[in-house]
Amino acid sequence: MHISEGVLSPAILTGGAVLAATGVGIGLKSMDYEEIPYLGILTASFFVASLIHLPVGPSSVHLILNGMLGLILGWKAFPAILVGLALQALLFQFGGITTLGINTFNMALPAVTCYYLFGWGVKKSSGRPVFIITAFAAGCCAVLFAGILAGFSLYLNGDAFLPVAKLLVAAHLPVMLIEGILTATCALFLRKVRPDILEGYCV
């Protein structure tokens, strides 16, 4: 999902940076000091999950866990993902500094979207089938939306990138299933040990 440096035009990079900065600003504005440990743990999970990746053209395929971040953090997923991507770019040269904005936007906006689409279903009062289905859907859809946004970012760079954009979305279809299972499993675990986290504590 990381788009490499030197691929996108300055206009796309600038637009992505502005959109990401807006999302990060909204997330930071709603953040309390006691929530920082939760953000740190979830940022670390995102960082580790997306370290193992397979290159696909000018991008890559890997686990993201942005659906789980979205369900727990809402808009705070923006700063969490920004920090994780910045560390990956600085330490392992995944993505890059110039593409940090667009990569953050492409992964964080689906996380926030899935919070609003499926967050209602992962409450303690929800029945177990509804809980599992919505958590699974959040994991799947977050990856799908992120793949579409990354592919669209490449397509905006020119029609020559359309085959790569299609390949990027198709390559993430198996990842969707894995992310859905992981998100549902993590959500079920949190429901047992810390249900308050899924009740909107960090949103």
C-alpha cells in the first residue's frame, strides 16, 4: 500500500499532504493525554503488521490493520498511521517522506470511514453474530477502500498507471480476508478483556 517516492506528481503529493494534515489535525484536536498509551500501542501494531510486504509495481501489498485502528480510534487513526508510516520511511525506506501525506490519507481515511460504517456493531450491547460480522466487515472494507484510494492516486498520475492501479487493488483482495479475520479476532478479545475500548473510549 506504500506508494514509493518519485512516482506521483507534485500536485497529487501536495493534495495528499493537505488532506492528511487536515485529518491529523482533527484527530489531535480530539485527543486526551490519557489516550496516548492506547495510540502508542495501536501505532506499534500498525507499524509491525505492515513491515512484511510484497512489492507490486510502485507500491506494495501487506497487512495494514487500519480497520482495527478505525474501530478503536476514529479520527485519531490519522495521527497514529502518520507516525507509523513516518517511522517506516525513516527506518526501513518503505514509502518515503514526500509520499507520507498521500500514504497516510489513503490508509487513514478508510479507517475513519469504517468506524462510522461499522462502529455501531462492535459495542458490548451488540449480539455476537452482529459483532463478528461488523468487525470482519470493517477489516475487509478498510483494506478495500485503501487499495482503491492508492490505485486512484496512481491513476491520477496518468493513464499509463491504470494497469498498475488495477493490479494493486486485485492484489489486496486476499489481504482483505486475512484482515477481516484478524480484526474480528482482535475485537472479540477486546470485548472480553477491555470492552470499554470498543465503546468509544478513544473516539
